[in-house]
Amino acid sequence: MASLGEELLYTTCRLEGTVPGGTSVGTGFFYLHEQRLFLVTNKHVVHNMQDGNFMLVKGEIRENQKYRVNRESYRIGFREANFIGHPNPDVDVAAMNISNIVTDLEAQGNYVYWKNITEKDVPTPEDIDKFISPIEEIVFIGYPSGIWDDVNILPVARKGITATPYYIDFHGEQKFLIDASVFPGSSGSPVFIYYAGSYPDKKGNLYAGSRIFFIGLVAQVYQRLEEGEIVVRDIPTQQRPMAQVHQMIDLGIVFKPVTVKETVEHYLAVVTTPNNQMQPTAERGG
């Protein structure tokens, strides 16, 4: 049985494809809502993408349990039109229903191994009151600068802290800041508070066991211009040589879990036959 830490590695997949002017790389994660499996990322990751793809790790059934098959996967094609974004143009969250993709693969005996996030992983008001402090250590899973283990089909885990309290809406919007190094390719990375072995409450009491809270997805960064002005930018996704004229100041902007729920609910409201939005092409990879 995989540990919570191991399971976090299988909540994401690498989104890549061609866009006008180059290649785009970002992060998507699996989110289960009303028995439908969604792939969630940022709007700007899939913007203008016409020839994208991601990998689903191959699984197998042994003793009534599903296990991953090392170094084997299925490559799934997509385009921007397969995603629907949050109805608020300022909320950089988009989702795609991949339920039929997984169902069709597994109906042919091609099992898929993944771990998904659900609303149950989001801190409740009681959790926030008892456990969530203004400054919390966080981890986020993704593909910074496009880096990943392409042999074992694994992402990269990064660490940081909450720079503003998770439970307070930064500038009155459904987001907060993290103090972490966020690079191109990290767009769409899920952010977790992850306790391994034990976890504290606000009073310093320790509880045995491991625990995770899903607290949002990375979308933007603050940058310092050469002239010294500080601005907000979408995290770059295009992988191309360029002169570095903006300096990262290690402050990332994270949209809260409620924006993910709102996005998938908007998706279901817009798509009357949500499981039939795309007919993907699945290829064997690895």
C-alpha cells in the first residue's frame, strides 16, 4: 500500500504541446467530482494549444488491488477546446472531463493508475480553526522548467511556506501567496499541506499519523522588472531560449480549492453530455 507521500506523486500529469511560437509545458492534476474524473490546470497552460498530450500511467490488477506498471503509460491527445475555464476571466483555472478516456481504456483491459484529489481533501472550517496556522509548510507537485523523470513517469516535488494565511482571501480574491521558487512548467501544480508521521494543531499538540490538505493550485508569480517595478505575471509555459529580463522574487499566487469546484461545476453546466466532449487518441507509451 502506497504512503500518502507516494500517492501525491500520482495526482499529476505533464501537459505539453505546440502553441504559436513554440512548445508549452505545464502541470495538470486529477480531481474527482460527482463520480467524474477531471484533469485540472490553468487556463494559460492550454491557451492556443492545438496539439497537446499527457500521459496516464499504466496499471495492473493483482490480488484485487491496482498497482502501477513501471515505465509504461498511455499517451492521450487533447487541444484547448477540450477544456472549459472558470466563468470568471480573472480566475486562472480550467478543467477537462477525462472520465470516458479512463473508462474506455479499462474496458479494453488497459488499466490506468492514478490518485485523485477530492473535496474531502480540502480543509473544513473546523480543520482551519484547529490545525491551519498563518504560516504553514507546503509542497507542490509538478514539472518545473519541464523537468521530470520521463523514464519512470514521475513529477518533481517542491517545498515552501504559505506567505499569506490560506484562510484569508488575498486582496479580497479567492487566492493566497506562497513563498517558494515557482518556475515555468509549475503552472497548475496542486499545493498541499503535508504532514508525515505526525501533525500539530495550533496549540502545539501533536497527533500520530500522516495527513494532507489540498489547498489550491499554482497559477502566477510576482516578478521584478529591470527597472525595479514589481508586477504579477502568468507563469511562463513556453520552453524556448530567451534573455532573462525579469527576476523572480519567489512569491507564487495560488487559487483556492473553491475555484476548482466552481470550474468543474461550470463545466457540467455547460456541457450537456459531459462524458462525450472529446474522442481522444490513446497510444501506448513508456
